Amino acid sequence: MREYLKKTGLFLAFFACCTSAMQAQSAINIPDPHFLSKLIALGVDIDNNGQITDYEANVYQGVAFFTPGEPDAAPRYDYTLDIHGTTGAADNISDLTGIEYFTSILVINCSHNNLTTLNLLAIGTGHPLKGIDCSFNQITSLDLRNLLNLSVLDCSNNNLNQLNIIGADMLFNLNATSNPNLTCIPVGDQVAADYYNMVGMSDWFLDSTTYFAVNCGNTAGTPPQAPVALSQSFCQGKTVADLVATGSNLQWYAASTGGLALANSTVLTSGTYYVSQTINSVESTRTMVSVTITTTPALAYNTNVKKSQIEKRIDEEYSIKLLDEMWILSGFSPIFEEFQNKVATFSELRRKLEKEDERQKGKQEIVKELAEGIIPLSPNVPDKISMKEMIKDEFCKVCGREAKVGTDAYNFMVNKLNELLESQLPKDKQITKKLFANNYFKELEQKSNNLEYNQSDNNDLLNTIEEDLRFNKKRKEEAKDVQESIDLEEDNKKKLLAQNDGLTEDQLQNAYQNIRNWYESKNHADREIVLLEKDELELEKQISTLQESYNNLAKNSVASIYSKINTAFDKIKIAFKNAKERNTQDFLITLEQKANDYLEKLNFDGFFGIIRIIKNTDGSARVVLQDKNNTFIENPNQALKTTMYMSLLFAVSDLTGLKRENDYPLIFDAPTSSFSPQKESDFFSIISNINKQ
């Protein structure tokens, strides 16, 4: 020990001499005296002046140790800044300002202090820091954005309400338990958030109230992510309790928002349901889940739906399309040309007749004017009073002569007065009769113009008709193919029912739905496996790097011996594990082969199939029968089941005989009770030739 201290002192003295010749470095601001005191105790203060310079912090690599028995070996360092405190101690640290200058450190242990803040953003992105233990403090917020190499973080037993791990992609070991105010951890990516919430990380430890989200920038009470759920199919009679989703405190609804949660006893119907999860008394948004309730085998049902959809697209209402879609005009071109010629002829004749009619009316007006010779006076000349006065006096005051009653002059004045009185009466409107009272010619011309405008479309009607006929023919062929598929499925269904004697169609349908749901779960698991394999690859790289660093630490020291022993034990453990798995697999293969040898003997001229021994994921195994078509027989008859188990027991007996001189005796209770008389006779003939007790 004295020799060790002597070497250490000489080394430190030599190092101090070297550094004293260097340019003076500036002192770091370390306001916490307990932090400064612990740094000095660790030997960071190389020149022993009671201050820590940036140079002294930069070159500090942790506690130095030497390899016993190797006096000339260079010292090794643990690259750890160990400034942990003791619960309740008076010298615990409350401020780590200045820690960012320790750029050669890989691990910081500041646990069991009085820290309320830990400014990790002050550490540059190029810092090699890999591990932090800040547990058992009163820290309220941690931000790991700059710690690109950080792989281990223990921040348990604090008062955290914010923990940002965005950018800390190398973090594989996290302990954030006992932080009751930490409800949400941002990860910056929706896929990662869903994965962490649903699957989690094997070496990440959190409180049950903590969840992951893309961004937790909102205040406390931020809703958790919506649960993950797939579309689901059920037979009739299933309830809300049968629905499946990944999340905590699930609640199912009939609407995307609002409404009351459905009771677990609510019977399901085909349609859309919505599910939410509640974490820390905060409910998430709802995930839509499509639910299908089937009463017929899904394959046949889907095929019938497909056929129905195809048949709906077939439109053979040709008689309606003749008028509604003007198909009747498809051969109209020759008729239209004749129609146009006739309309043109009629139009020309009409115009000639109208012109002649106008000319004749003009002639009549001229003849009338010539016949009258002079233009008569207006009926108001003389006026009515003057006329009555002249008739009363029997004297024409216009011409100045007598006009006795009964004379022509008197009668002329009476007629003139009557004409005046008649002109003052309301007259009926005289209607001039038109030559062409109706507008038929205009309608014909307009129809001709419209047809001329649409003639290109009419000429294309033949192509439209041919396309419709081809389309309907193609759909009929598709419907026929689908019907053949339906017929084939019906035949397969009948065969399936015949092969599974005792099972109803509903039971087979339930089994089908279970398999379908299992495949959906399997596909979901396959997607998860891709993510897990990616994580596993990254972890293997990290483990390899850490293992290499660990091995380097142990080199040239007593620890190297223990490291080699540990490595050897690891290899032995892996070898035992692999050997066990390989031996188990070899045993099951051999057992299956021998069992099939006996099955062939016990079922001659009968069942042509094999025994299969299938290993389950939990390490157990199951025995099934497989026919010559490689189809598993789920419900074999009793006689076949008996011979299967007897063949398996005979094979087990053979294998146990490999380790001992004699086989175990086999005892069967009425093994042939389910055999027919001929089968029983054949069985005992065969059994007598098998060397078994």
C-alpha cells in the first residue's frame, strides 16, 4: 500500500510540475461550496490553489488506479465524476454550475443531493457523456437534447414534471419512477410514441401514470394518445366486452365525440365504434374501430357481395335509353338531311306567302282611298250641340238652307249626329287575322338548328351503344366467374363440414373469425417485430461498444482474470442453452418419426396420414394428426385418436429404452372399445408382433 501511494504521489507531483509550466488557465465559476469541496477532494484541483480551472476540469478523467504487479504500467481511470451525497447530510450539493467543463467524463453520479435543477443543455452536443445518475434529488425538469451519446439515465425519486428525451437516440436504460408529477414524456415522433405506449421498452421504467406523446408542450392535463385498435369481426351475440384495444382504462362509445360510454353487456352490431383510454384522470381522443357481425362464412359472404356489386353495374334498360338518352337518333343522319331540306322548302314558301299577303293588304288600302275620292270631315265637326240645334230648327247652319223633316238634308244631319254619337261609344278591338296564326314553322326551324348543333353527338351514339353492350357483357362474364367461385366455396364448405363431423357451421364460422383476428394480430405483431429488431440491432451495437470498453478497463489488471472467467461462463451458459434447445428439437423429431412408424403399423389399410408434434411458443408441445393433403384433423374419431396416442406411447417407450435395459410396461384401459370388430381383430394381430410389455 505504501509503495502504491508512493507511486501515486510521484505521478501527481510529476503531473503538477508539467502543468505549472503551462499557460495559466481561467478559473471556473462554481458557486456551490460543497460542489467545489468535493471536486478538490477528488483531486481535480491539480495546482492545489483552491480553485478549479477550465483546463483542470477538461483533463479530469475520474479516479486513477494502477495495476498491482505492474509498476511501470500507466494509470487507468474510471471516467466517472462521483459527487453523490448522503440523504440528509449537511454537505449535499444544491448547484452543479460548472459541470459542463468536465468534457472527458463518461459518467456523472450526483444522486442523493439537494439539486432542484440540472442544466444539461449547457453540455455541448459533442460531449461523450454516456451515463447520469441524478436520483434522489428534487429536480423538476430535465432536457436531454444535447446528450446524443447518453445511454443510461436514472432520474428516479425526484419532482420531475418535464423530461425531454428527444434527440437522446442512444438511451436504452431509463429509470424515471417515483416522479408523481411526470405525466408525459415527449419523443418527437408519432410512431415512436405509439410504440412506446403500446409495447414499451424492456429497460425503461416509468410510473403507471406516465405516457409518451409527440409533444408535451401543453400544461398538465394533456390528453394521452388515443388507444390502438384494429377492425374486428364477430359472430352474432358478441358484446362490447369482446372488443379489443391496447390502452389503459378503456371506454367504448357509439360516437366520435360526446355521449355516454357503452356498457360491457351492450350487444354488438355491424358499424363503427370508438374507444378512448384514460391516464391520470385525463381521457384521450377516440380511435375509430370498424366492427362487422357476420351470420354466414365470411369468404362466401364477401364473394356474394362482390357478385352483387358487379350485377348492380349491369344496366340493360335499353328501351328506356332509346328515348331518355336519345339512342333512337343513332341512325338519324339520312333522315335528318331530308328533314332539313323540307324545313328549308317550307320556310322559303312561307316567306313568299307572307310577302304576297302584305302586298295585297297595301293594295286594298289604296283602293279604299281612291273610292272615297275626298277625305271626309271628322265626326266631331260640327259638334254634337250644334247638330242637335240644327235638327231642332230644321235648318242647316253650315250651308245656310232649310232642312225640313223627311228631306235628304234633314236625314243627312240625323245620320251625321248618329255617326258622332257612335264614334264616342267604346269600340271592340279589331283583330287582324294573320296569314300564319301559329308558330309551327319557327319551331321546325329551331328543332332543325338544335339537331344540327348536336349532330356530332348523335353520330357518336353508335359508339356509346357498342361500349355499353361490351361493358354489360364483360360484367356478366365477371359475375359468372364469381358465381363459379361461390359454387366452389359451397362445395368446399360441404366438404369441410363433412371432415369435421360434430361441428356446426356456426362453430366453424367462429373458428374462422378467431383465425382471422389472429392473423390481424399477427400482422400487427410482425410490424412490431420490425421495430423491435431495429431496436435490438441498436442495442447490440451499444452492448458491443460497452463490452469493448469494459474489456479495455479490465486489461492489464487483476480484473482481467475475472473478466475472462465471466466471459467463459457466459459462453458456457449460451452453449448449454443452445444444446438444450437443439436436444429438445432432436428429441421431438425422433419421437415423431418413431410414432409414425407405429401409426403405420396400427392403421394399415386405414388412415393414410401422419402424426405431427408441434412445439408451442411457451416451450410445450402438442400432438396433432395430418392427412395426406397436409390438412390438420382437428376432431379425429375415437378409434383414430386411440391409435395416435398408443403410437406415441410406444415411441416414448422405445426412446426410454435407450437409457435403460428394459422398456417401461404400458397399461391401456379398454383401448379397443371404440374399434369395429374387424378393426379390433386386426389390432390384436399387429400388437402381438410388437415387442412391448
